Amino acid sequence: MKKSKNNIIGDWLEKHGDPIIQKKVEQEARELMGIVVDFSSEKSERIIFHFNKAHNQDQTIPQWIVKHKGQTYYVNHLDSEVGFKTKETPDNDHTKGSLQFKGKLLIESVGDVKTAIIRK
């Protein structure tokens, strides 16, 4: 028996959900929890993550640095859904090593705490 187009779409939505509705639900949940989206990338790209030495002198400065497409973000925490590669830079005076990710970057804030989230 051949499925009609409506059944195929209905089956897909039942299995996977409606991406537009899912995005709205996530946005409303963030607002309810006081989460502010500072940055969101739509395309999977290279992301660099390393320790912020300035944090050693001033504990109010976020401990981590995330770099993405020429922009630097200072964050308190990182969550990742993807793996990483290490990058050693012994000749660099600032950072001797970092982690490289490939994914979509999301920077969220709750009060003064910034979190970088890397998604597939």
C-alpha cells in the first residue's frame, strides 16, 4: 500500500517533531529560565578553546577563552556534544596549547555566568 504525502509528513513529524516548533519551545524555555543567547552560529565551523591566564591574577575574569571566526568570547563553562583535537603551540607566548572543536557555537548567559555550548 502506497503512503500518501500527508501520511509521510505526519509520520516524520511524529518521529522527529516540527523543527520550527522545537526551536520556539527551546527559546521560550530559555526566557523562562533567564537565559540570554549572546551568540549563535548556524554553520558548523572551527572553534578554539583555551585557558585564560588573566584569571590567575583576577578571579572575576572568566577562566576560559573561546575563539570563533575572529571573535573572542570569555566564558565560565563549556559543554560540548562533539569531540576535540589538541593543538600545541610552544612558540606562542600567550597559549602553549588549546582544544579545537568543529561544530556550531552557542554562547548563553545566566546572570554573570557565560556558557559556551558546541553542538553537532
